Amino acid sequence: MRMRKKKNGEARIQALSRLLLESPAEIDNLRSEGRLPCRLEIGCGKGDFAVACSEKYKEQPYIAVELISDVALCAMEKADAAGCENIKFLISDAKKLTEYFQKGDVSHIYLNFSDPWPKSKHYKRRLTYRTFLEIYKSILTDDGVICFKTDNVGLFDFSLEEFEASGFELDQLTRDLHASEYNGDNIETEYERNFSAKGFPIHRVEARVKKAESTEQCCPPQAENAE
Ligand SMILES: C[S@@+](CC[C@H](N)C(=O)[O-])C[C@H]1O[C@@H](n2cnc3c(N)ncnc32)[C@H](O)[C@@H]1O
């Protein structure tokens, strides 16, 4: 995301440091207080979705991850203005998530309009590339879900293949979210508003880790003539 450098950006972030997730110990504390799993958004941009989604699910902690500090600042100032109490921002790269989170810490991962990295030589940078999916698997609850939406057909098709190859099952797949039955609960992002205003349909899918098929029988066979 391109953004003009913010004036006094670092000082403004520090002024809102209560909204920062600064160390893995904060997640450890939530875990030991029984307040996990949380919801996690990766690449929150300017924060419209993060503010609305954290408000909608007030009972759960919400962690918004953003790589670029000036972009995160914009989202933090929105969350501050909205009085959000359950949200924290992690200014970091998604590839570092396992420094903070353990298996079962996250119920939902939101990937909204992730950078498409269209050049084929950059495919490993896409946030739905299999190495990222393995990271997400290692922090999700057993029934946890990745909610992915994008306007970009190439990225969507690539992601469906990566989800399948990494053992996810797909649900609520649509290539035109706003015209679909799944739009009722939708929270729009900044990118979504811009792209749909230009006539691009929004693609969305939910991905859950496939449960290993049980080979055990639920009841032992009855022995005939058992006394
Ligand atoms: C195209 S923007 C979309 C912003 C927002 N989600 C929306 O839909 O309006 C993608 C955002 O993801 C962030 N991002 C890209 N790679 C990331 C990474 N590896 N870890 C965390 N954030 C990342 C970018 O800095 C950018 O703000």
C-alpha cells in the first residue's frame, strides 16, 4: 500500500502504545486468563474492517497485523476514535506470527485484499502461499477458519490451489460476494469499496483444515452369545 510518510509517525504510534501488541508475553497472558482464541487480521491496511469487526465480536480479542507502521498508525487512530477496547495492533510481518501465537490461539484469520504479487517469480510472497498457510495452521484452533477475499482473479485461483494442496476444505465460495447469499454479514474494507465501485466483482472463500478421517469404529463389535 502506498502512503505519504506520516508527520511524527513514531511519536503518534507511541502515544497510542496501549493499542500495540508489543511482546509475545501479552498473548501468553491472554492464554493463561482463558481469553483466547482471538480473531486475527493480516494486512489490516487503514483499519476500517478491523474497527468494524472488532466491534462486532467484542467478546473476543482482535489482533490486527500490518507490516507498514504509517499504515498501522492510520488504523490505530481509527480504533482510538471509535473507542475500541478489544483490539491490538501488531506491526510486523505475517511470517513472524509463530513468535506470538501457539496452536489453538486463533479462531479466525482474515486476509482481505492481500497484495497479489502478480509476477510469477514472486509467488512465494503471496499471503496464501503454502508456507504462510502452514503458519496459519499452526496457530488456528482445530475448527478455525481463514476468511479470504480479493478482487484479483489470479490471486484467488492461485489461493484455491494452495488451500487444496495444504489440506484445507473450502466453503461459501463465491466469485461475486456482493450479489451472493453470503453478503449479509459482510464488512467492507477500503480496497473492497474502491474495487467494487470500479465494477470488479469480489471473490471470497472460507477455508478450514480438513479433519483426519477417523478409522476407529465408534462401538466395539458385540461378541455373539456374550454372557
Ligand atoms: C492491498 S492492502 C489491503 C488493505 C486492507 N486489508 C483492505 O482490504 O483495504 C494489503 C495490506 O497488507 C499489508 N501487508 C502486506 N504484506 C504483509 C505481511 N507479510 N505482513 C503483514 N502485512 C502485510 C500491506 O502493508 C497492506 O497494508
